[in-house]
Amino acid sequence: MLNYRQQDKWDNGNEGFQSPISLISDDVINNQTDWQFDIKSPILGQLIEDSNNTFRITGTGNVTINQINFQFQELHFHAPSEHLIDKQQYPMEWHFVFKTNAMQTMVIGKMATEGKSSPVFDSILDEYVSGEQTKLSKHIDLTPFLQGLDHVYHYQGSLTTPPLTQGVEWYVGKDPFSLSELQIERYQDIFALPNNRKIQPMKHRPVSFGKM
Ligand SMILES: [Zn+2]
């Protein structure tokens, strides 16, 4: 099981451009980028699987960014958030992981703040079984989480869990969506230990900002 208290000892942790980073709006190199983002088929969660530090939802769906095709791989969760946005940390960060046919990884990160509850998260929490991989009783449509991404940071980084592979295209939404206090507590009752990797050095890499 991944030990976040020993994360300084994770292999490859100092290699190249790592994630997460602290995203600062005043430091972006271009704040009007317009990525051509299209959801080509709905992002549907089909299986929920315990991965010890969180759970992951796998399924189907595909999107394009500037005509490059990405297949949905999984959605997983971090609490608290990994990226900081203008120095702010959020109670949760959701990672929607995609891959091209050539195995290039792209992740869309979304921040969750405390507010009204999300029916989608309730259905996910209701179906989770500790230590198991479970087929969801009906497919969960995750597409709405990836719509209306009007304020997004983009940079190149890495996976935030071992093997910490570099060359990941990150798109992190600035606008949070909301989960209820009870939902965040339900999640923390299952996964009591924080699973956020600490902020990594920028090493002068550029961050752009815009809409998808
Ligand atoms: Zn993640």
C-alpha cells in the first residue's frame, strides 16, 4: 500500500517535471488559450475498484483536444486536493485520466469545495465495497463534470503516484464544483489518511490558462 508519509522516498520523485504544482494565476504565460475540447462520446463509469488509498472508477468515453483523441481510463480521488490554486487547497480533487492510442497520458483535474451535494458522488459512495472490484448497477454519467471548463490551467507534469511517470498533459480547472459536508465526511470515513502528494518544484516550466 502506498505510504504518503514516506513520499520523499518514492522512486523517480526528483526526475524532470513532477506534479502536483502550485498554480498561480498571475504567473501564467498566456491567459487566453482556447483549447479545442470536444466530448466525442459520453464518459461513463462502469466499474468501481478499491485501490487502498482511494477508489477508482473505470469505464468508457472519449474526448479530443485540438483533434488529438483521448480514451477515458479512470476517475480517482484525492483528499485533500493535490494542486493548489492561488495558494488555496480544496477538500478534494478529482482526476479524470485519459490516454491516447500511443499511451500519452492526459489528466483533467477538478477541485471540489463544500456546498450542495452531488447525486453522482452519492451513487459512487453507495456502490463502493471495501477491497472489491464491483460492477456499477447502472452506468454513471461523468460527462457533466467535463463540460463548461472555461477557466483551466495547463502544464506538463507527471503522475502523482508511483511510478511518477513524466510527460503527462495536465488540465486543472480553476472553478470548483460542490460536494456536501456529509459526502466529504463519508469519503474520509472510508479513506482516513490524506492521499495528496506534496507540491513539486516548478523548475521554470510554463503554465498557460484559458478555456476548453
Ligand atoms: Zn490522481
